[in-house]
Amino acid sequence: MIIKLKSTLSGAQAEQLAAAHKAFHIFDGAHTLITGSSMKEVPAGLVEHADASWVFPNDMQLASRGYNPETRTINFGATTIGGQSKHTVLIGGPCSVESEEQIESAAQLLKSLGLNTLRGGAYKPRTSPYSFQGMGLDGLKLLAKMRERHGLTVITEARDATHIDEIIEHTDIIQVGAKAMYDQGILRACAKINKPVLIKRGFGTTLQELVQAAEFVLSGGNQDVMVCERGIRTFETGTRFTLDLCGVAWLKEHTNLPVILDPSHAMGYAYGVAPLAKACVAMGIDGLLIETHPNPKVAKSDASQQLTYEAFTQLYHELKPVAAAVGYKIV
Ligand code: PEP
Ligand code: MN
């Protein structure tokens, strides 16, 4: 249950009420308490302090359109997504940061197209311990360098909670990867900051579980949460995963979280990324994440799915009219 408190109450009073009722306390335009969804009535001790309340069938609460019907507005560096913006942010860059030369070339590609958001993994959550694990802190510093040099907004993923503070320090947007989205240490750390958080859906994760991961961050105080569909595992093995566009429609209908789509990881092969990306943008989405590399053949991770810069550039131009057809703009 969500209970909006009267504006006459101070933060300290709200905090006391939260402690007394074992509720979360956030400031969301007003002091607000959140309890488990099993609570269906404002408890006696809170009735006199409550301005408004919402009851939910399950623990999809702050993220629910039933609470806030408008999609959250999230600042993406110089631009915004969600709200009334009708922006589809195109996030581009390599799977992994591999060298200064490589990430610099990706930064230049984005700048040349008028795009602003650079991705690149520094702590890679690889399936095998023998694969390239990422450049770690050196990779984060290179991303930060790209931000300073080119004025880009950078996004990178946290693999586990041991380096979450480094990630938070060096990046603008924190990506919680498909394998990391159940990591409570990461989610709880992301709840305490005021940087946007992108939570990717695990490949065996239900939509409800994905939203509950977002609720960890929201109920902890950070309202800037987005979710990302990046393919789920089905019986099909011809493609790496299966992009769940039904799930995207569900998220857009039931949640107020901006939705980003990642056709690169879903498809697993470069040949399918562009057509899938167009299908994604045609749904009217808040963002698209596309992996691109100066020489995909020699990429240290996800080599088969990364687009060449030529293919990325062509895709960008082809996406613009698709976005326009559904009232959106690629930024
Ligand atoms: C990535 O974005 O490079 C990545 C590892 O994605 P995911 O967590 O979706 O597998
Ligand atoms: Mn990748």
C-alpha cells in the first residue's frame, strides 16, 4: 500500500511514522510511505496523517500505472526520456571497453551522428571464467574520459556489489545486467543514489519479478528507474534469446517505468539486429540499446552480434522515419 502523507508533516515525522509502521519512506513530491501490498487499509495510527492512499493486488506498487499513470521522466544527460518527451534514446557502443582507441572511436561515431549516450562494459558478467572479464576500473576511467572529452552520457554495467561504488562514481547511468538483477547489494546501493538506473530483465525472469527488482530501487528512494527487455530463453536455439515484445507491451500498459529494448543481446547475431531494432522502435519505446564495434570480428565479447560502424550509421538513419511514424524522435 502507498500512503501519501499530509504536507504539514516534516521529514523527521514521516521517518518516525515509517519506522512505527515498518514502511519505506520516500519523498515523491510529498512524504510517502510504502508497505507490503498485503496491507489493504490505512492503519489506525496513520489515518489522521494520510492525504491519499493506493491499494495494490501485488508488490508492483511505485512502478504501477495505478499509482502514477504517467511514465517517469528520466534525465539522460542533456536530454530526457519518458514523461511527455516522446524520445527514443539510442544508446550505442561496444559490448566491452577494450582500449582507449576503441572507445574513442565509438564516442566519435556517436558524436558524428548527433547522439549522446555511450555504452561499454568494464566489469563483464561472462558465462565462462576463461573469457575476457573486462578492463575493470581502467575501463570505467576510459568511459569517464569520453564523458569529459565529448560531453557524452555514459552507461556501464555493475557485475556485482563489490565494485558498485566505483561504477556509481564513474558513470552517469548504472546498468544492472540480466545476470545481476537479483543482486540485492547492487539494487540496494542503486536505491541510495540520484543517478538513473537501467535494470535488464534476466533471461529467466518474469515481468513481475523484473518490476519487483525495480521496486527495490524505487522504495529505497531512487525514482529514476528504467527497465530493459533483452531477450528471454525459450525452447528456440537458432537465435541467442527471444525478444519478448509481448512483455514490452505488458510493461508499457501496467508500469510507469521507461522501457528500453536491446535487440543486440536478444538476437545474438548482427544480421537480425537492424530489423528487430525497427520493430522495437515501431512500438513507441523510450530507448534502444545497440552494440557496435570498430571491428566486430575481433571483439573481446559478443563478437557475433555487434554492428560495424557502417551498419550502425545506416540503422540510425533508417530508424528516424520509423520513430517519426509513431510520434517519437531518436535522440
Ligand atoms: C551487455 O549489455 O553487454 C550485457 C552483458 O547484457 P545482459 O546483461 O543483457 O546480458
Ligand atoms: Mn554484450
